[in-house]
Amino acid sequence: MSTEEITIRVGPRPGDLGIVLVMHGELYACEHGFDHGFEAHVARGLAAFADRLGSAEPGTEPGWLWLAERGGEVVGTVALTDEGDRVGQLRWFLVSPAVRGAGVGRTLLRTLLDHARSRGFRHVKLWTVDGLEAAARLYREAGFRCTERNPVRQWGKQLDELRYDLDLG
């Protein structure tokens, strides 16, 4: 692993949403065998996020995106979308294999949760699928609980879709 410092910045800047999409499409195809439907799913969510950012009233923020960078390259992402009623949704959490084990995921998750608390969110939820054990471990360590499990056939796979919830109280 490179010894260059990893920094976290708030986005999105032009091109950031495309980077998030490419990273997700490539990584999940390579590591989990997901088909193009997964990339389309991520693209729809990112497009809706971009639309909400572009149409937000001055002084309002429909969501936030954080990017971990090393040497100018994005090596991790996470976002928080405002779902209303002081509920946030954690989205697009990913850490590049090149920096796994260096605490990038934990730092991104902590940054998101600290921000959610500072903005007065009372609850954060997320949807994921089974088999992503490193992420699930981070969620549980942060206090999330798995509250739903639904078998689904999507992205070319038979999966269990999982919902995790965290009360920020």
C-alpha cells in the first residue's frame, strides 16, 4: 500500500458522481459478479441525488457526499441523503481494495455519522445485500442493527437484501 496520506473531502465536484458510479460498477462486477443492472441501479440513485442537489432551495441541503483521496485518486466514497423527518440514508459506501485495512471505511462512516448528528438527524438507515461482511462489521461496530432481510433475485444473483438502522438519539 502507498504511504501517501489519505484525505477526506466533501463533494460533489464536477465528475465526482461519475467516479462513484464507475467505482461501484467495476468493483461489484469484479468482486461479486453483479451484472449491468447494479450499475443502472446506482446510476438512478446518483441521478436523483444530483437532481435534488441542483434544485435545492438556497440554505437547504438534500444530501452530502464524502470522498477519500490518495494522491488525487478517489479511493473511497460515502453519502448521506436527507429522507425527511430527520432521517438520513447512508448510500454509496465503498472502499477501494488498494486501501482496505487502512481505516478508510471506518473514517468515512464516522465522518458521515458525526455530520448526521451535527445536523440533528435522529435516525440513519441503509440498504445493502448479504455477503459484504467487511461493511456489515463496520455498520454493527457503529451501532447499526439489521432490521430486515428479504430474499431477492437482482443484479444476476440470488441475494438477501438487508436493511440496517441506527438511532442517533
